[in-house]
Amino acid sequence: MSTISAAAVKTLRDRTNAPMMDCKAALTEAAGDMEKAAEILRKQNKAIQDKKGARETAEGRIAAHIDEVHNVGALIEIRCESAPVAKSEHFVQLGMELARQVAEKNPKDVAELLSQPFLSKPKETVNDRIGEVVGVLRENMRPARFVRMTGQLGSYVHHDGSQGVMVQVEGPQAEPPLLRDICMHIVAKNPVAARREDVPAEVIEKEKDIARSQAAATGKPSAIVEKIAEGKMKTWFAENVLVEQPFVKDDSRTVGDMLKAAGLKLVRFARLKVGELS
């Protein structure tokens, strides 16, 4: 059998991202056949993936992708075992690839996402691509959840990847920095809803009961108690409803004011935080 050249090993490594020694061993086993060697590595990665599949994935990151041509976007949470891997180049790249996959291929759930042909390598599945990264980083990893949106979108992912936000607006073409700033505001202030009408009725009733109880404790006449309760609810909405929150970069205006000045109407937003339940 002919000696496996360094150039062949490099070609396989560039194609699969596998360690150099693994590439050389696969090429040796495949007698230099590049396709067979790539298949050997895929099987090895699947075995590693299966072996590590039961291990806890307590770390991870959020990734975002927006296709401005087709007005679709996605946020995705992908999980791994350790913080160093969550920050690694391979894992960050995987997150961006999976966010694009969700945006462009619209899977109905994580199971369908894993079985889809991978965008960059249609002969392989998304799960194969994840297995490739598992083979490099030697940790269990998986997509945990995702959100897909359509329309005029903006997004922001916190610098450490721990949180991400996507917002949808209607109106004239928005300046990307404005939508990014609003997404950053959402990360900072964590509103419970986009607009008053989006707050669940049971949440409003609970807050009203709390406000009335606090107002009644003042011992004032019922008419005044009702006014106090109304004031407390107004404060609660200003603290928890996105369009009514003072904008973090200019608290003299609300987020709603910022959008209105740009001729925009907020439709909805999505926020994902690593490890946080939906």
C-alpha cells in the first residue's frame, strides 16, 4: 500500500475538521480513498456522539441568523458540557450554521432539524454535522430549542452567547442599529410582553389583586384606593411591557416612542437564554 501523503491528510482535515491523526488513520484504513476515509470518520463521530449522548449539557450558547433577502430569521439554543467548549470557534460556528438551517429550512421541531440535509453538505444530515463537531471537541452537544420568525427583523446576541433576542416590526425599512438597540434593551430589561394586549389575562389579574391589596393597606377611602391601584398598575406596565419601558439608552423616551419616531410598529419579539425554560 502506498504511503499516505501529508497533502491527502490535510485535504481530509479541511473537509471534515477531524484531528490530523484521525484523518491519517482513516485514510490508511481506506487505502487512500478520500470518500471512504470521510465515511470512516463519520462513523467514528457517530460512535463518539452516541457514547457521550447521555452526558449532561449544562452549558451552551444562543445563535441568530437573519436572511434579509427572504425576510426570515431564527434564534437557536445549542447546548454542550463545558464553558470552554461553548466559547470555542467550532461550537460558535456550529451555532451560526444551525440558526441559518432553521431560518432557511423551517423544521417543525428539533427532531426534524436533526434529520434534515445539512445546507452546506446536502449529502449529510444536520446530525452528521453535529457529530463532526463532537468528534473534534469530544463533548456531548445538541440543539435544545429554536424560534423562527418572518418579516422585518432585527437581532442581538450578547457577547458571551448566553442570551439572544430577535424582534419583528412593521413599517418602512428600519435602520438596523435601531432594531439592534431594541434587542439589546430587551436583554437588559427582560420585558414579559411586547404590548399590553400580549400580557396573559391571568397575569394582569394577579398584578391587579396585588395592587389593590397594597392600596387597601393604606387605609384610605375606596375611591382613593382604586386610584392608587391604577397608579401601581401603570407603573407595573411601564416596568414589564416592552413598548412602555423607558429606553435604556435614553430614559426620557419609551421603546414605543423610539419605534413611533421611525414610523414602525412592534409586532413581537423572542428572547432565548441558555438554560432557561421556554
